[in-house]
Amino acid sequence: MVGAVDVVVEVMGGIEPARGLLEEAMAGGAQVVTANKQLLARHGDDLHALAAKHGVGLDHEAAVRAAVPVLSVVREALAGDEITALRGVVNGSTNYVLDLVATQGVPFEAAVRQAGELGYLEADPSEDLDGLDAAAKIVLLARAAWGGTVRLEDVDITGIGGLTDEDFARAARSGTVVKLVASARREAGGRASLSVRPEALPADDPLARVRGGTNVLVLTAESAGELRLEGPGAGGDATASAVLADLLRAAGRVRR
């Protein structure tokens, strides 16, 4: 591979052999495009340092929210502002499950099976149900917003796997809606506080109204105030759109 190509696109997922292949590509001078959120959340600092060392790009918009360009907004469009908080429903798979339960009365375990049969869940469904997918995304968003070292281990994670039908019945009786919420907040002293957990939200909360596999991210900034980015957060076409955008960005650097 070394020296043989201009751009390498990785969408295979997992840590290895993906990490080794990307390191080899960058060492050989290739631009890299990846949608691998877990790899970036766990080893992104090292990979970005390697990209800088070899003067190549590491584009990964598709790793968070697919076709909705949240990383570009956080990193570029709001570069002149100070983001204070990020909060959203960033995993379409679990939102599909929770929406089936809340709006159609499907029992929780049946909703999980249906999501799996339709291909909404990862090959290892625990990545979605245990909150690991959402945690990786909030880590990448926090890094884009505030820089510094933010690790997956810094996220307080509670998935939806432990929920029961009684939890949903209780939420319905109280007029609330259960959603898996990922959040990050800049604390005093610059430290970032991150969490992923199921929350019973008031029905008028913007996150409570998100249906099916749709995602929404609410950003709070000092000057811009509250901004909301909503759209498909998963799916082949949406992810392909983001990968293609990154590929064009990488090709532009090759031309230059």
C-alpha cells in the first residue's frame, strides 16, 4: 500500500486491522477518510498526531451523525464562538427501538428484535444497546468543540439494555418519553463532563420529539445561543454521502 495510492477510505469498522492499515497508509503519504467512530474515540489522538507528522489529512465526518455535518459545524462554523454544551439523541438504532415502544406500544424486547431484523442494530447489538456507539460520538464531538484529551473512559455510560416495560409504562403515566441522551458540558476550569444515559424527558423537549432513526443534536454557544441539527444519523445512503464529502475534501488536498 505504501506510496501506491493518494487516498485510503476505511469503512470496515473495528480496531484492528483498521488501525494498522490507516497507520500504514498515512506513513506512505496517503490521505485518509474513515467512518470508524470506535477507532477514533479510542485512538484518535495518536492517529491525528501521525497524520500531522506525515502532512496528510484524517477526515471523519461520517463517524458522527452520518450525512448531518455536525463535526464541521462544531469545528469550523462555530470556530469563532465558545460552545458550552452539547446534548442530543445521536444513536438512531436505539431511538428506533425507544420510539417503537413509546408510540406503538411494542414490548421492549420485541422492539429490540425488530430493530435487529431490519438491520438497524450493529452486528454486535451491545455497541448500540450499552451506549458505546453514542459514547464514541459524544467523545468526538467534545474533542471537536474543546480540543484537549477526551477519552472514552471519561464518559459516564448507562445504556438501554437494562430498561423494562415497567420503566416505559411509568414514563407514559408521567407524560414523559424515554430517550438515550448523550451530553457534554464544559465545566469550570475547562474540564469536559460527558455522559450517555436513558432519560425520561418532558414531551415538549426537542429530544423527546425525535422519531424513528432520526438524530438531533442541540448545541449551546455563548454568542450563537442554541442551535439544533436534525436529520438521519445512520443508514447506507446517509453515511455514503458523508464519506463522499470527506473523499472530495481529501482529493482537494491531493490536487493542491
